[in-house]
Amino acid sequence: MFRFASPLFLLLLFLAAFILFLKIRKKSVNHIRVSSLKGVDTLSGSFMVTVSKFIPFLKILSLILLIFALARPQWGDRKINVTTQGVNIILALDLSESMRALDFNLDLRGDKKIVTRLAAVKVVVQDFIMKREGDRIGMVVFGSNAFTQLPLTRDYNTIAFILDRLKIGAAGPRTAIGDAIGISLKRLEDIKSKSNIIILLTDGKSNSGKLSWQDATKIAALRKVKIYTIGVGTKGQAPFLVDGLFGKRYVYQKVDVDLDALKTIAGQTNAAFFEAGDLKSLGQIYEMINNLEKTKVDVEKWVEYKELYPGILAAGLIIFLIYIMLSNTRFLRIP
């Protein structure tokens, strides 16, 4: 498959055509004083005189080749199957204070490091995002309140950028699961799709917000929106790093996760509930969702292109150098 990566540069061809038009229209008349013109009309033009007429066109040809090089012609040499009908996915992420719990181990180049629940979630969710093909992904965050962090988009790099900058407590210390589902449903209305899902991740119990999770779930079921729920964190008490009188110290606090509510939400929307107590299981959960929610239609798409401009650029420069050399030596004009 052939294409131009920067086709707007081809507009410069009009400039080349205009210069060529002026070159053809211009009549060059040279004068030389002679004593007589008798017999001159019988002289035939030499081969070099004929060739000299085409020398100015070398400059035009080199200009055209340089313009084509600027437009970056490419030839596609590999195709893959990608989806054309994307799934709309809303990532609803809990940013409440309980996400500060330090009960996840993150392996960084062989060194294990204890990280917060949110830090672990970021690693797994980013990997999930980059594995999607053709799907629109949006992001809703919630604590005491819920709000849209990012509308539906296929710009996965931007999603990963926003995800990396999420802060615990940015939406308040409590947990508004109902509002999170409500805002997510609102975002799914922005762009119509045959398949809409919400991935709701939380480590707490709904204790805030204007909309109850029961009512929000009923609305999602009526709209045929699947809500995959993930209860994250270890059971029982979890360690937290807090500021004390003599500096930072660890304290253990109990974090209540309403597993029954999460199971009900998933069950009523024909989705699935998952429980993630460590980073490995969390990664497996997102991998399962990735395999479940695949788009339906595959088409061929060119994904690798070979750049053709280096050869065209070299040819244009060589022709221009030949023009300069010939016009200043063998075909030098002295009016």
C-alpha cells in the first residue's frame, strides 16, 4: 500500500508548475555584434546546443523530487487484523483514603517493593489499556464524590498519562459507588456503541454520594451495560503509613469491602465479580476481562511502512548538483 505521510507538501507542486510556466513563456534573446549574417542561416545547431535547451529543466525536476521527498512517500509492507467496532469501556477507579493501604508487593527489576493499592492498580490498568485495539476508554474516579477524569477516547497514551497522575484523596476520603456508576453511565451516552462496559474497582463500602448503588445498578441493567466489579486489597487489617509525633509510622486499620454489593452489581448486569488480594491476581483479572470483552469485527490494517523519501531526496539533490555543475561549466551562458 502506497501513501504520503505528509501530503500537504504536495501543494508545492503548484509552485513548481508556475516556475515551469514562466520558464517556457520567457523568451531569452542574446545579442552579439557581427559584421555580417550572411550564411548564418545555413548553419545547423550542434548536439550540445540542443542539449543546452534542457539544462534549465533539470532545476525544475530536482525541485519536484525534493517536494515529493518532503511529502514522505511510504510503502506498507505488513498488515495485521484490528477491530473496527470498538467496545466503550469506562474505568471507574476508587481514590478514597483506604487506597493508601500498603498491602501490595511490586517487583521492580528483581527488587520487591511494598506499594499502595492505587500504585498497584496503576501498573495493572496501564498494561490493560495498552492491550486494547480499537476500543474507546474513558475514566471516572470517585471518593466522597465522583467525576469524569477523561471522556471516551482511543488515545491510549493520553489515558496512561492521566492514569499515572491520579492522587489518593483527590475525590474525597469516602466511597460513593452509586455516583461512580451514575457518572460512568452518563459518559457511555456520549458515543453510541453496541457494547458498553464499566470496570468498577474499589476497596471499600459505599458510604457517600447522592445515588445508591442499588438504583445505579438497576439503571445499568436496563441499559444493558455490563459492570465488572473488582474488590481490591487483602482481608482484615491493612498497614497504613501515617504521620506520628516522632515521624512516620505504620498503623494497622481494618478496611471493609462490601463484597456482597460488588457481587450483586456484577450479577444484575450479566458481568462478573473478582477479588484481588495481590498484584498477580489483579493482573489476571484484567487479563480475563481483556479476553472476555473483545471487539467483534476484524479488518486488515497496514501497520508498518517503509520510507521511500531517502532515495527520492538523494536523486533530487544529485540532479540539482548536476544542474549547477553543467550550467557553470560546459553550458555556461554569458548574455
